[in-house]
Amino acid sequence: MTEWVGRTAVEIAAAVREKRAEPRAVVAEHLDRIARLDGRIGAFRVVRARAALAEADEVAARGDRDRLPLAGVPVAVKDNLAVRGESTRVGSAATPDAPAGADHVTVARLRAAGAVVVGLTNVPELCVFGTTEGVHGTARNPWDTSRTAGGSSGGSAAAVAAAMVPVALGNDGMGSLRIPAANCGLVTVKPGHGVVPAGIGDGDWFGMSENGPLATTVEDARLMLSVLADTEVAAPPESGAFRIAVSVRSPLAGVTVSGPYMAAAREAAGALTRAGYQVRRADPPYPLSLGVTSLAHWTAGTAVDAQSLDARLLTRRTRVHAALGRRFLTGVRGGTAREELRRRLEPFFAEYDVLLTPALARRSPRSAPWHERGWLRNVLANTNYSPLTPPWNLTGWPAMAVPVGTLPSGAPTAVQLVGLPGSEALLLRVAGRLEELRPWRRTAPLD
């Protein structure tokens, strides 16, 4: 009988610290679930079964076991972050298959906190797109396997939503944590710039990419973020005085938000209003140039990541994306568009503490071989379903995705919370209130 699958990271770590559970047993249960379910879901590129059990035994023998914040917690790692002894393929045939000699700093922090890495998760090639499929596998949404889990942290989100791990590590350059979290009914935090070490690809997409947690509860997200940031992300005192702006407008002209996602934002706004928050309808002053700025930075980031790879081994959509990005490189490196965007939006956040929006504009695309389809078709699919996440990578400000509501299919919908630099704890506080007011089913009904 399973005892630990489906439990939160906080619960597992407490039990391991107090010796009510042994790390090997916890990890073995999760490995069994991966073996049983991942053929349907496609979350993992590599499952480290033997290595994970050995590392679980090492956690059990540690002298500081009773003080480890993630003692014995199985975690999955996105396959663009180095895990010692494993290759980092970033969803591509063009990347080397050589094992990493050392852990990425975020992986090292998770392990130092007692976590056990059970595997590396699937991503789209070079983590470019908001669907996860390619030569190494296809990650499906556990709530609706006909749909993509999203991207680019799609495998990590699918693993958590399927209860194959309680938490996972991903990153976000244009929404790559928030998109799959919203699809899969999870909580995530894209921290503000500099809160968590980045070191993603060749330059972090000009500082827009951030590492962060994927979890099923706000408490787990806060715990993992504290470990990744190497400092406690403490909740501010509860107060009904927080000023929350609600906007259901797409930042991109010509892209509309569908009914279920507008309803999710309005449901969250109503719940927070009744809880005593000051909630007002207000739209940020997004510039008309935002679409061009987003495209320039998105493609230029890919151009940098692809520059040392054999283009013949890249998919056509990636080659086109990188080729376009090379034309933007000089302007992106020397331009002022991001600073101008911050200056334009700062007065809005002087009036409001938190911005609440839909997390997505519509449900995720069907799970299909998007990597075999044309570049424009991919870009339009991504833009039409996820126009609300990129502005906050451009500004470098923190943003969350939080489950609220459902689609007609029963799959989850979600809202996005955004704040100024340093507001991660405040966003987690508001997310925690939403969790209390509108509790969600934490994992997909796969059994």
C-alpha cells in the first residue's frame, strides 16, 4: 500500500526528519509510480532509479538528517540544468550526450537540503516553445492526455501533477514555469531577477530566465523557493489592506482571453474581495510595441543558445527561430526597451501591490508533434494561448501561477499574480489565501 505518493514535500520531509519514514522507501514508492504511469505521461527523459535509491540511503545516513528542510523528498529536474553524472540534452539531438561533472547550483542546493533527484524531465528543443515534445519525448497534461503539458518546463509540471514527485525544478524565460503550471493545476513562482541563481543556457536569455519550483501547494512552493534562494521566504503579516488590480485584458493587441480564463480571474477577485482585500478592475498600460519587444528577445535568446550547436541537427522551427533572433541581437543587447517597459509599468504598481490576471488565454494545444510543424504555426499557437506571461520576464519582476477554476473538460484553469521586485513573499501570501478560499485538487485523477 502506498504511503507517501501524493503527500506534500512538507509532509514527507517532516516524516523523514523524525524517522517516521525512511528515504529509500519514499523514493522507491515514487519510482514505482513513475514506472507505472510515465509511459502515458512522458514526463521524464531519464529516470535515475538505481542512483536515486543510493542517494536516498546517503540522506538516511546524514548526521544532519533531523535538520534537512527537504529530507528524503524526491524531486525532478528540468533537462536544461546540470545533474552530476547525467547528460543535459535540452530537448535536442544537437546537444552533447556527455555526463555533467557537477550539479547546477540549484540542484546542489536541493541535494544539500536533503532532496533526492529521481530524474530529468522532458523539454522542447532549447526550451523555446510552450509545448513539450521532440526527439527525447512528449510530455502530456495528466489532467487531459490529449493536450500538451505546456512548456518549456512541461515534463517537470507533468511529473508533479501526476504525483510522480511532490515537487520539481524548472525555469521560466517567457512563461516556461507558469504556462505548464497553469495547464497542470500547479503552483509556481517565477522569482524576480537575482533571487535564485540562474545560469541557464548561454546567458539566461539576457537575464530574463529564472529558476523556480513547481508544487501542488503554496507551502511546498514557499519551502522549495527558500531552498533555491538559500534564504527563508517568510510570509508578511496578514492584512486586508493589500491593493489588488484585476485585469483580464491581453497584453498583446489582437489576442483575446477565453471565457474560462476570464472566469478564473473574476472568481479569484471575488474571493479575495470577500476576504477583505482591496480589489479593483484596472489594466496595466501595456505598450503597443510589447509584441515586437517580446519576439525580439525570445528569438535572440534562442540565437545565443544555438550558436555553438550543429544547425543540421536542430529542428526546422528552432533553426528559423534562431535565424530571426540573430537579426535582433544587436538591438536586444544594446537596446532600452526593457528599461522603458519597467518605467512605464512602475506607476501602476505604485498604486497596486499585486496584479491579478488570467494565467493563460485559452487551454493548451493538443499534444502533437509540434516540433515537426512550421515555425509560424508554432509561434501563433504559443502567442494565442500564452500572451500574459512574457511581460514579467522582460521586466524581471516576480510572478506566480495559482490554480483557480476548471475548464469544461474538468482540467484546471489558473490565475497569474505579479508584483514588484522583492514581492515574492507577498505573492505567496495572496496565493495562500486563494488556496484557503478556493482549494484545488492537488494531482490529476490517474488511478
